[in-house]
Amino acid sequence: MHRFMKHLPRNVKTRSSRESLCGVDEADEPFGWDESYSVTPPPVAVSPTPSEPIAQTVPCSSGKSAMCGAVLLGIVIALLVTWVKVPRQEPAMTLGSWVHDLPQLASSTMVQVDSAQLNSLFRQRRADAALEHAGYASIPGGVLYTPESFRSSDGSYDLLIHFHGNVKVVVESAAVSKLNAAIAVVNLGVGSGPYQDAYATPGTYENLLAAIQSAVQRRGLENARLRRVALSAWSAGYGAISTILQQRRGEDPLDALLILDGIHTGYEQGRPGTLVERRLASFDEAAEAAASGELLFSVTYSEIDPPGYAGSRATAEHLLSVAEKRGEVKDSALAVPAYRKLESMRGAVAKEDVRKLEPYADQQVGSFRIRGYRGNTRGHHMAHLFQMGATVLPELAVRWDAYAGYAGRRDAVRSSAVRQRARGKQLVQHRQSPP
């Protein structure tokens, strides 16, 4: 039996039918099939039958050994010849043959997506995909920046409008504060008068917001829609905010006021040291709203005591007394703000005017906060602008990050008809008062 099996060719199936037909022999040589060769092996190995099992084959007798040997030799030679004549080619069951046999689809039925289409799909997923960050757009009285820190996936955006100050300093300060907002900077001249007059006409502020909206759209923000507004000012720029608070229609989502060493007012005639409080009426209302947590109102002031009118320290302490009506005053632990050495400061300030902020007061009622810093020189005054990225802007960034999904509308400053009527009366008094 074993002698007989040893001489069978390698392509003869002698095991169970479940064994693979496309195996590899001991030399790792693949077996080759062609269409003329059936999957079933040639009928050389005869399957055993019940009547004639191979195990019971009678061996040749000694008298017939020569004949048996000749027959076996002839069978072996025939099989070898058959094996040699089988063409050796690549295995039939290769990936190439399967691919070749697949039905061919017409080119018109294939979906082709090029890079332009992929970019279009990407732009559909994010509203800021085509947003321009370099350069700026012109707006009435200033420019609009969309810094690298500004992102919007759905088109909603926050807006910081800053009045009075070096444009590059403001933009860089917002960037180091990681403020996710569009930045508008408006410069109208020297003194608070030009800022007050510019927004005295009703609707001027709303026109500014509309111009900013158009500029944001031109910069490439799709489906642009305003979410929150913060008004910021340094020095004389407070005049714009004072008038805007009086004249705004309350349609804008005003959420924050940031005043850097800037709020001033006069003294009552014949009463030295007594502030003309009616000129602060709009800020008084904002301080009350902030004390109730409806608005962020953050003020910084210096020790500068200008001649003839009240400085920023006097007005800040007045606003604190107004806010105190809504809650308890809390003294915060004094902390020196991290010094921001901005690239934009080069050329914007002389070396001898560079100052760091040294705190001496930090008081808060709700979301209303005043912070006093040492110094009464020009350099100390400019430090409030140059270091806004270490004082008020991080405060705003934290607030807006905490309410990143806020899509509502706040109108804390114009919250009641009573206040509107009071504002109208105060505005008349303000206009009738001497400058």
C-alpha cells in the first residue's frame, strides 16, 4: 500500500474532499490550473469500493512479479508524462483573475470626487473655512480684524469694539488673551468730545454694527450672525461708550463694558469735589446691571488727578457706591498681572514710558469690578492700554468661553420703561450742561 502511494503524482487527491485543491507542495510550488484541467483530479487514484478495497489488494506472486512490475512501471511512466505536459502558469485563483472577471461599469456610472469638490464639502461643514485672517476691512472711523484666534463653525460670532488706542496693540492683546472674537478698533481724534459727538445721532451705533456685519461677511464668514458685543475704551474713548449707552435701541446683544483709565466728569459749580453725576447716568445704570450679574462691567484706573475735572479714580469709586446698592462689596486679594511684552509696543511707546502695573485696589460687586493701579505719569496711563491683555481681556475671554453656546440676547442696560424714561431726562440734562 505504502509503496503504491509513494509513486502517485503530487496532484492526486487522496484525502478528504474538504481539503483544499489549491494547496502548495513541500517545495512551496503553487499548483497550476487551466480550463482543460478539471477541478476533479484525473482518475488515476481509484477510490476504494466495498467490493474491492485497496487495503485488500492481493500482491503479485513470485511467478508473476516481472509482469506486475512492468505494469506498475508503465503506469508510473504514463503519469510522469502527463504531469510534464500540464502547462505551468500562474494560479487561477489570483486576485487578478477575479478582477478581470468582474463586470465592467461604464464611466458614466462612476462617482468621481476631485479636490475642488472635497474643499467644497469641507466649506459646507465649517462657516469659517474661507475666512480671511490677514489684513483688515474698513469700517466707519476704523478697521475690522479677524485674528487667527477668531473661529466660528456655524457663522455666529462675538464682537469686541474698542475705542481709542493703537490698532496693533489692541489686536495683539486680544490674541494673547485667546479671545475668540472679531476685533473692531475705532479712532476719532483727541479728547472725549469727538467720540461723544460721533454717536450722538440716533442710529449711528446701529449703522456701525451693520457695517461690521458686512465686513465680516466680506472677510469670508458664511452665515454670519452677531452673538455678543463687548464695548471697550481707553482714555478719551469712554466718550463713545457713554453716548452709545444713551442712544442705543437695545437691539444689539450687549454683554460687556471694559473701560481702561478713562471715565471722567466735571465738578459741580461752586462745590469742589462734588461730581457732576448726571453725566455718569448711563454708567450708573450699567454698574447696577453688572452688580446683578446681568452684564460684565470692568474698570481700571490710575492715580492721575487731572486739573479741573474728576479723574478715573474718583469716577470708579462713585460707580462702586452705585453698584453697592445691589450687593456687597468684596475686596479681592491683590495680584500683580502678568506683564505682556507685545511686539506691537515697539514704536508705539518710548522706552522711558514703559511701565508695569502695580495694583493697590481690587473691589467687586457681582460682575462689576474696579481695579486701581499705582502711578500718575503718562507712562502709567498708557500701561492700561498696553496691558489690557493681562487685565480686562482675559476676564472677557473666560466669560465668553464659559457661555460658548449662548445664542440669546441680553439687554441689561435697557431693561425697563422706567429706566428708558429716566435716561431720556438725563440725556437732556447732559446736553444742556456746559462741556
